[in-house]
Amino acid sequence: MITLLYFAWVRERIGLPREEVATHAATVADLIAELRLREDRYAAAFADLASLRVALDQQLADFDAPLAGVREVAFFPPMTGG
Amino acid sequence: MRVAVQAAAFDIGAELARFTARAKGAGAIVSFTGIVRDEAGTLLAMEIEHYPGMTEQSLAAMADMSALRWNLAEVLIVHRHGRLVPGEPIMMVATATAHRADAFQAAEYLMDYLKSRAPFWKKEITATGSSWVAAKAADEAALNRW
């Protein structure tokens, strides 16, 4: 099982802040492909990868990053701190 | 080094006084404070969401990097989350060095990284609705100078 976290409009589109999923996805991109197929709200949240960022175990990562050993995957829009 | 992520308001003067007391041997201190703009009276509030855990970790990493690169005597990052109203301080950074050029540069570096690499998201609440603030290409491009 892997923990998925959603923030900002990704959280709003999917409708929940976190969930546990069972997956055999090898990479972040594979995981996104699985999620898109689940329901329309996931397809909407993951429609445009250019406007998404991902963190693996709280470190920013690329979409082709492997998921082996990862426990927490977070999806969110580009950050707007400061 | 002090890194604080908090919902509570902070006192800029008190933070800076404590920072100055910790910055032993420094000859220059630069501080920057970000304030919620009222956007010509249209903004009712700003809601700031963050990623607990990653936020603290990424801010601490930025503080460490700046301390190493500019040989900082002391570094401070305070950033709030939750609901803020116009006029309230959102965040502040302070840097202390031997000479001012390094303190200014380190503060700019921290601000550039904080804007695009710390997991905060701002939502603007107006009388007509709410919307997430979009990241600016210029903020991302600003990282290239470091």
C-alpha cells in the first residue's frame, strides 16, 4: 500500500486530502495512468501534467521517477509560497 | 538557525530582535517581510495551505544551503499558513553575515526558493468567490540565477 496526498486544487478536484492505494505501478507516470482510469474526478485532476508537481516521500521528483520503496506520493500544483 | 511554520501571527520586531541577539559577530543583517496585499480592496482573505513535514524539511534545507553558500552567522525563516487578512505578515526571512552584499544575496536566494520550491499554496478569497493563485513563470525563472 502507498499513501497518496493531494493539495490545493488537486485535493479539491479529487475531493479528498489523502488515501491509501494498492498499486503495482513502476513509476509516477504509471500511477497517474492508473488513477486517471478510476473516475472522472481523477481524470480531471490529472488532465494536465504540466500544471502538476509530485513529491515522493516529501522530496520533489519527476514523473518518470520509480516508485520502488516509496511510501508517500503527493500531487499538487506548482507552489506559490512567499 | 530558526525555521518556523505556524498558523499564529508573529511579531516582526520581536523576531528580528531575537535574531539579532543570536547573530553574534555579524556585521550586516537583512530582513524581508511579505504582507498580504488588499488587491485594491477586493481581497477579503488569503488562505495558505501547506504540506506538513515536507514544508519544514524543505525550508530547513534552503536555510542550510544559504548558510553554507554565504557563510551566514544566522538565518531565519518564518512562514504562516491558514487564513490571513490583508495587511497581515505572511512570512519573513532574515540573514546575518559579515558584510551586507552577502546578506542581501542570501535573502534573495531564500525568497526565490521559498516562492517556487516550498510546498505552500495560496488561495485568494474575494466577495465574488475564491481562486488558487497561479505560479508565475518569472518566479520559476528566477531560480536560474542561482
